[in-house]
Amino acid sequence: MNPIWIVDDDQSIRFVLERALQREGIPTRSFTHANEVLAGLGAALPEELPQVLVSDIRMPGDSGLQLLARIKEGRPQLPVIIMTAYSDLDSAVAAFQGGAFEYLAKPFDITKAVELVKRAMQERQAVSASQQATGEVTEILGQAPVMQEVFRAIGRLSQSHVTVLITGESGTGKELVARALHKHSPRAHGEFVAINTAAIPKDLLESELFGHERGSFTGAQSTRRGRFEQAEGGTLFLDEIGDMPFDLQTRLLRVLSDGQYYRVGGHQAIKSNVRVIAATHQDLEARVKLGQFREDLFHRLNVIRLRLPSLRERLEDLQPLVVHFLAQSAQQLGVEPKRISSAALQVMQRFDYPGNVRQLENMCHWLTVMAPAQVIDVKDLPPEFSAPKHAGQDSASDPQETEAEWSEASQSGRVHGGEVRLTDQWVWSAEQDAMSRLQRGDDQVWADMTAALETQLIRAALAHTGGRRVEAAQRLGIGRNTITRKIQELGLEGL
């Protein structure tokens, strides 16, 4: 265990802190002034570097604030706790502005001081885990046993070309796992192409997957490569495969069986060298029994099944995930990362997270924008944490509906007298999603995101009205002909 460094010219303060921390099994190292600390940082081995630095604010030579500034230049992730007398509270404000983790007002309670050091140690470990994961393209975080099983499965599949079916609730990170499978596979040199089969209207999905020849239908003014051709030699990720229209399931089965396909309107067979990874939040066995999914296609896809746990099953990962997402949001916005208090973290650990990791990520974006202080406290959390609704929610409910419900109440706006007013945060989140897709080279951003939004709006309205389409159209503020046409285009006839 790396030590805690204590900097104070008062020997009695150093002695008290050393003894208290050593009783907790925490090693320490003490210094009398700032220059000793800076020299020690330059000469120390990695195992001798501090986990946390506790420094007085007034010392001979450089002050604690000057030391803080120099440390943040060279080691910005090192938590620094500043000790100050009651008369130095103005300096405490300056300490926070300089990036201090926290301050201790002298005289301090030794028990509270040790608790503060432990909290700083925990956050430092969480930041280290986040940095390690961020260095990987997939950015998958997880120390929980259920996630370690997922990592082991990815490792075992690293030299395989086999088809994989990823299952799990909405928002658990199925695309991240698919990308990790691609990255660590023999096809890593090829393209990773992702398509959400639920977000594209039925009439367009066949052309999206297989491409089309010029003149094959109205508007086909040129030949277009489909996603299978784009992924040649690489991996094609079919998200929400359970929503694929039945007739397209037949075409997909033929590709998986014969290794070839035809463009829409084409007569020349195209050989396919693509690894298919599919994902769904639905129970495909149940859909097979209902006649909504082909049994032979299910068996073709279900060669290796990889189940992703919900966030409720891995709450020990909550803190490193929160630290990671807060840092990620801060980087995107060009601001200093915010920190979460232990009390706020305890409240967050009691939440049910129907939208899983994606919901937590959106919450952290919201907190980065909306929380007024640098340290996020319980009072800064979104209103969902004070409402017991989700804690007792029926676990059998559709996770997509619960996620949309959370988004409507928390992320997308605020409800006032029946009116939902969209906030800048909703728009910002949509913009970030669009930017991410554009950076991946996705040329169907408009179609995909528009279809995804329309699908969720219609799903929500039909669920609200018990499937009554005319009433759903009225609630959405559109005509009944419009909702009928949209249901057909989006393949929502079964709702």
C-alpha cells in the first residue's frame, strides 16, 4: 500500500495524524515544508509515491496553496487535503479553486480526519481504475464478479470467428462488448460496423443491410453498398435483433447459412466474409414460441451467448463508473471534473437504475452541467433519487420503456401542468450521440436518430393509451393518418 504524505511544520500535528493512520494500517511519510515534498516526488519509486497528500496551508517557504498548484501541474490526479485554521477560511475557498480534494479546519476531530483520508484514498483508486479502462478503446469498467466473467468470456473468444449473441437489459453496454470482441479478434484489422435494426424503418432496413442496385426502387439513383459489404473482413453488429422484421430474418439466415447475399434489385451473388455479433434486450426464446422470431435463425445466432448483468447486479462498480463518467463529461465540456460526496454515493447506490449504465452516464452528464458546487452532495442529485418509484418497480417491465420513462422525467425535461419542456441537457445529450456516430463514420445519423426518437414517442404514447392509436395520435399532437403511416414505416404494427 502506498503511503499517505503529511506536510506540516508543527511536529504535534504530524505525530497525531501519523499515529491515527497507522492504527488503521495506513502507512505514512512526513515532511516539514513544501520543498521536501517536491524533492520526494521527483525521487520516489512508484510504490513510494503518495495515495493522498495532507498539507498545512501556512509553512516556512512555499505555502500549502503554492504546493497544491505545483502538484496539480505535475500530478493532477493526486488528492490533496489542505489543513487550515478557522481564521483561514478564505484560503480554504482558494484551496478548492486550486483543485484541493477537501480541507480540514484546525482544530479537527481526528476520527473525521481519518475518514476523510480514507475517502480520498477510495476516490484515488476509482480514478486509477477509470484511467486504466479509458486507455482501452472499449472503455468497459467492472470489478464486480459478474463483470469479470464477461471479461473472461471475451478473452476466451479472442481467437475465434464464431457468431455471438449478447443479451441483457437496455443500457448495459452491449455495443461496447461487441466492440471489445472485435478488437480482440483475428478480424481486428477489419471494419466494425454497427446497425440498430429497431431504429430503421422496415422498408429501408433491407437496403441498409444488403445494399441496392441503381433503379431497384424509387429514389435509388445510384448503386449503394450495404452494411454487410462495409463490414467485409470485419465484424457486423446487429443491435436489437429481436425487432428485425420476419421476412428480413429469412434473408439474414440465408447469409449466415450460405455465406452470400444479393443487393436489393441485384442478380449477382456477393460472397460474405463477415463475423456477425447480434444483441437483444428481449427474450428470443419467447419470441420464437410466439412465432415472432425464426427458430432456425435463433439457433444460428445463439452459438455463443454472452449475458450482460444489469447495473443492479454490480453496484460495487458504481463508484468507479461515476468517477469515470464525471471525468468524461468534464473533458467534453472543458471543465474541472466534479467529485461525488460519500453521502450522495450512498443514495445513488440505493437507486434501481432501470436504464442501467447508460442511465448512470446520462445522470453524470446532468450533474456535470447542473450541480452548482464542485463536490456533488445529496441535495444536488436529480429528483428521481427522492422518489421511491423505481425501487419498487416491477422488474418484469420492459427496460426500454422504463429507460424512456426516466429520460422523460429527468433527462429530457421537467413536467409542469402536463407540459414537458425540453432542457438544454436533453439537446446536449442528443448532440453528443450524434457527434459520436459521425466520428465513427456513420452516414445514417439523421435517419437512425429520427427513427429512434419517433419509435420511442409512439411506443410511449401507445403504452399510455393502452394501444388506442387515435388517442395516442391526439396525445402526441399529430394526425391519425400520420401515426398510422409511422407505425407501418417503423415496423411497430405489433404494438
